[in-house]
Amino acid sequence: MPACAGMTTESSSLYMKINYTLRRSRKRRKTISLNISEANEIIVAAPYFTPVREINSFIQEKQDWIEKAIKKQARARLARRKKEFVTGERFPYLGESYLLEVFCEPQEKPGLLLWKRRFYLNSPEDIEAKKNLFVAWYKLKAAEHIGARVDFFSRKMNINPRGVRISSARQRWGSCSPENKLAFSFRLMMMPPDVIDYVIVHELMHIKEKSHSRRFWKLVAEAMPDYKMRQRNLRKRSEDSLF
Ligand SMILES: [Zn+2]
């Protein structure tokens, strides 16, 4: 929320050691609002003549919310940090997170293995090569897992796609073309199985209804009554699933 004309900015502090930036608005703002900036700054917007005492007690009440919001942002930042494909990093797979161990055994074929709850990567010291081995592994798993689940749901729902492929899309978990060909990002394999199922049901339903109309969501709800919970989980986890 950028400061705009008609606002003054001042810094303030509470006895409970929450530092915040206060923006007093001369405009018609009627309520106090709270925001956490990208830089983890707490921004309070308040009507111009609100007493500091009132603002402080508002923040006091929102303490739990503030703590949660800050923690959530810290987690997201950590996950967004570029992967280096080194020992000790964690990688998500089917909703769980596994530790990576990297080694270099030139006699053996380079590759990635998930064994006893740990990723083992045999690869030369080249970050691109390592990344490619990860991508190849996720794509292979995606073709197996998503392929089988699409079969399962297309039988169950009696909807048949013209084809299924695995993509490398970053923002788009799944898609349905005008010819009813489905695509799913290999990155979906980082999500829990029930979330993957939701994306599959969603895309299959686009064969019946292309737009996100009321009818579309009604059909999704009929096929998967708890889809909203899965959808929330997909949004919540989106940040962990990029590299
Ligand atoms: Zn859609």
C-alpha cells in the first residue's frame, strides 16, 4: 500500500515492541487498517484524527494476526530463494518435504533417487545439470501419477480428454485447450495428492464448460464436494513449488 497524497507518515512504537509505520489519511477513511509490507514493515492506516491510544490498542488486539502474517511472509521468502541443489536443501514431493544429499560418482549414471525419505542426486558440479535432473525426475513422476489420476477421474466422471501432457509452466497448474487436450505442470508433483486431484477434476470439467461460470463451479462441487479446501491449500502452497 503506497503512501499517497493526503497522507502523512510517522514512525511509532508500542511498549510491546511492535514497530509500525503510521499513515494518517486526510481522505474519507473511516476505519483503521493493517498491512505488512514486503520489507516486513507493519503499516497502519488510520483516519487523520484517530488518537494514538486508539491506534495502539487496535494493534494490540491484532497482535496474533501480525505475528502470523510476518511468519508467513518469512516462509514464503525462504521458499522463493533460489535453489542451489546442494546437500541439506529440502525439496517438496507429493506434499511432503525431503532432504537432499548430493554426491558425484562418475562411474554411475547421473540421476535423482528418492529413497527412504531422502533425495539422492548423483551429478557433476554443474547447477544447470542438477536442475535438469530434478526437472526430468519430476516430469517422469508427473507422467505416471497424473496420467493414472486423469484415467481414474475421466472414467469416474465419464469425461474423456483428447490428450494429456506434462508442461513446465510456472504459473499455470493445469490447462484445457479448445480441442480438449489437457496439460499439467510437473510442479504440481510438489503438491499433496488431494490438491493434484482437484486440479485434474478442474481441468476435466473444462471439457464440459470452458469458462469459470457458475455452472462450472457447480459441476466441480458435485464431482468434488470439498474442492474449496483443496483450492485454498493449492494457493497456500504455491510459493513452495517453484525452482
Ligand atoms: Zn479453470
